[in-house]
Amino acid sequence: MILPLPRETPLIPRQRAAFVAQSATHFPIRALRADVFTDKPGSMRVLEEPGFARAGLDTGTSAARLEPAPIVLYRLDIPARKA
């Protein structure tokens, strides 16, 4: 049986935070990078909420787009682990 979650349940933000933490634990990464087409403000909010910062602008392609379109570049720096 699948129970519906209340709308207030911040499940996705917790999953993103867990993904970043696990990535930093298992892989020697210092940053995560992402890009989003400028006409996707919801996707931008999804990245900005856990701390991704805008790192610049560029042009990107997609199989769903006929021509290259502007994108926003994002970066999330991951603190070094203590040994």
C-alpha cells in the first residue's frame, strides 16, 4: 500500500542533500556542475535550493530543441572531507 505524503513533506530536498553527501563520501569530488535552459525557472529553483550557485551563461543543445538555446551554468562546491 502506498500512502500519500502531505504536501509539506520536503522529501526531494532531503534526497538531494543525501545524494550530495553520499557523493562526497564515496568519490573524490570537489564540486558538482549542472546547467539549465533559461526558460526553465522551476529547474533553476531545484538547483538553487540545495546551494548550487550560478556560475555563468552559455549555449546548450537538446534533442528536444531545434536550435541551441541559452543556458545557466551552476556549481556546487563540496567541502573537503576531514581525514
